[in-house]
Amino acid sequence: MIFIDACFKKPTAYTPIWMMRQAGRYLKEYMRVRELAGDFLSLCKDYKKASEVSLQPVDILGVDAAIIFSDILVVPLEMGMELKFEKGEGPVFTKPICAKEDLEKLEIQRAVKNLNYVYDALKLTREKLAQDKALIGFCGSPWTIATYMIEGRGSKNYAKCKKILYQNPEFLHQLLVKLSEALKLYLEEQIKAGANAVQIFDSWASALEKEAFFEFSFKYMLEISDFIKAKYPHIPVILFPKGISGYLDEIKGNFDVFGVDWSTPLELARDKLSSKFTLQGNMEPCRLYDKKAIYSSVEEILKIMKNKAHIFNLGHGILPDIPVENAKYFIDLVKELSKR
């Protein structure tokens, strides 16, 4: 698999490519399946439909890896929290975590067992996916998931979560430890079900100042990665902490791929990290609105990463109103221009 070879810094015939959120609303085929499922959570829980939409970008666009269709918040949902997705609002936890009693109600083993719809989707997808295409499993970072659990929804300033971080750090650590234990077992089950690689998304890393990032976020990501690499050294681990370009000097650990977001200059990431990790990224997703903008970015990124281990991706998720024709052009262009 070209994607797995790139993760391990092996030579590849071209730069492999996939896109974050590649199974999504920009595809009419996805929207048809979503409509049949009824709502977002129902789609996540219907393993046959989740597998179908996971495979769509491989069939339609020709990406080199499928990522299983799910959501980072199914873990706290199955630990015992009430989750709903509101139109125009996104995910909402009706009873956010705010006291020790709330923490004690969260059940790790229950979550790992109840997430069997994710494992079933992985098994089915791996069976149907071409042998030369990789299947990526994933989870959110403990910090990112914790922000939703405490805030109750997405936040602009993370005030509730950060208030706890500074006033009662011990409580936040207790939550992060519990989440980390659940996520280790969750990723392990994903690997057993057929995932060839796993990615940990830390979407809200940039909400933390440097010291807090390493204490409350990165430390736990590394713990999960250490657990996976100790048991499954053949499985690449990708870490994607978004928006931390100022902290790159201190990024180290036992993982394989570092995801570079679009706000981080790729030259900076290359100079500081490419000796240790394969880099993944980092085209600005909005460039997909225009073919000229795509071409100039692809050309520049390939130039920057010449002779370095690299997986092409966007610097965050693809947006819902991107023309499919442009996404296909992007995938084909990367393969064409990076042929060695």
C-alpha cells in the first residue's frame, strides 16, 4: 500500500493523497445515503451505510486511503452521555460534565463494547476496499473531546473548560486519563477490525498556550500512540494537532506521521520535523474552489517536500460546497506532478 509505505518513509512511485472529511456533503452520493439514514448519528450507527460512504471517495476520486466514516463524539456518547446533533448548531451534550459525579458515571468498558457499529463498518469496508488502498481508523484527542463534554457544544473561547484547567487541573486530568484509557482500547478494536493506520485529531489544540498544550493535550496523545505502537508496531500512527506552529521545536514522540494544518508554513514543519516524521498536508481547503489556486499550491507543496517523506492532504477538512470536479482535479494533479 503506497499510503502505508509513505507513513514509514519508504520510497513511493508518487506522493499518496487522501483528504480529511473526504466522505461528506460535497458528494451527491453521500447526501443520498445520508437522506436514507435519516440523520447524522443514525448514519454513524448504520455500519453498512457508514461503510458505503467511507468507500465513495476512493471510487469517485481515486484517493489512496479510505477513512472510516464516524465522529469523534461517539466515544463520550457510548460512555453514557446524551448527544444530539442540532441543525445549524452541531453536536450538543444535553448534560455537560461539571462535577466528580458526572465523571464517575462515564463507563470505559461500556463504550468500547457499544462502539461495535464502528468495528463492523471497518470490517465491511476492509473487505470491499481494494488491497492496495489503506483504511484509516481514527479518534479525537482526549483534550478535544473533553472540550465538548465540558462546554456541552462547540465553543469560541473554551471558557468553561479552561476555567477548570486553571482552577481545578486535577479534575481535568482525571477526565483526560479516563478518555485516554477508552481511546486506547477503541483504537485497538479498530485495528483488530481492519484499520491499517490510525489518526488522532486534536482539532482544538490551538486553544491552549504552550505549557498547557503539552500538559493537557499532547501528553495524552503520546500516551495513546505509545500504547498502539507497543502492541502494533506495523500500524502507522498519525497525530494532527491543529494550529500549533509555534510549538514545533518541542514535538517529539513514538508516532509516524505529523499532520500539518494549513496555517503552519510547510517549510517550517519540514525543517523542524521531517527528519523524525513523515509530514501530511497541508493545502488550504478553500483553494479547492479554484483550479488555478489548486495548481499553484500543489506545485509549491511538492517543491517544498521534494525528497522528503510526504502524504498529500488538505490542511483541514474539505468544505461542503466544493465542486466534485475540482476535488477530482486536485487528486489527479498530485499524482501526475509527483510521479517519480
